[in-house]
Amino acid sequence: MQPDSELWIIPADGGDARRLSCNLPGMNSWHSWSPNGKWLVFSSKTFTPYTQLFLTHIDDRGESSPPVLLSRFTAPDRAANIPEFVDLKPEAIKNIAVNFLTDYSYARLARDQILTGDVDLAEAACRKALELKADSPEALCNLGVVMLPSAMGRRRCAWPSGHAS
């Protein structure tokens, strides 16, 4: 998860490690191999502050193709950190439960949106956090930051000067 992280490959029969050509300029991490070993999915922060998933083909010489963004697997307001290939038939997965997002996840999103000035998205994230945990201190604090300016007749919100987030 370092800004300068890169993907490298080592031949299965031994030899020197070498940098894959599919690496992007910003943080290449959290990778997974396809069951047949011919595809590599990985995350990168090249285009956004959140990780996005990319796919590359690995040929018989261990060379990678240019990476392809898997845009339908990420959203502008959340990261995709742990890609995984699943060796199942399509009908085997009937439902995917999103159970890793907590009230704190949404409270952090709200804080980030406050910092960028998107009060509508910040408020929505706070309210989602409070649906998950009605007494979430982070969500309540962020919602207060969002709501206070309108209660005082102002339109925009921002963290107080010197606030440590």
C-alpha cells in the first residue's frame, strides 16, 4: 500500500525477479492470479485517491499485457482493495453480500467528502453510517459539521482550521 509499490514476477523454475510492464504510475498492489495462471488482477491508485481494479494477461514468457481498467468493479466513492478470481460456474454465486462496510467506513467517506466540499454526499454518507450504528461518534460529528453551516445561514462547510482528521 505504498505510493511507489510495484508488481514483480519470478519464474516458477527460478531465476531473477523482474518488474512487470503492466505497472501503473501510482501504487500497484493487492493482486490475485486467475485459476489458470494466465491473468493477473491488481489494484492501483493511478487515477483516483481510491484503488481501482486492473486486469493484465500474462503470456508463456511471463510478459504482461497493458493493464485494462475494470471500471464496473469500482465506484468514485469507494476502493476495491482485494481482488479475487473465483473458480466457479456463473450460476454458483446467487448473491454477494457487502458486509465489510461499517459505520466507520461511511463516516470516513463523509469526512473525505467534507474536505472536498461535497456536502450532499457527506450528509448521505453520515446518514448511512447512522443507519448501521445510531450512536456512531464519527458519523454524528461529521453530520454536525455538515449541518451546522446551514443552521447558521451559511451554505458551505469545512473542517475548522487546524483540525486533525
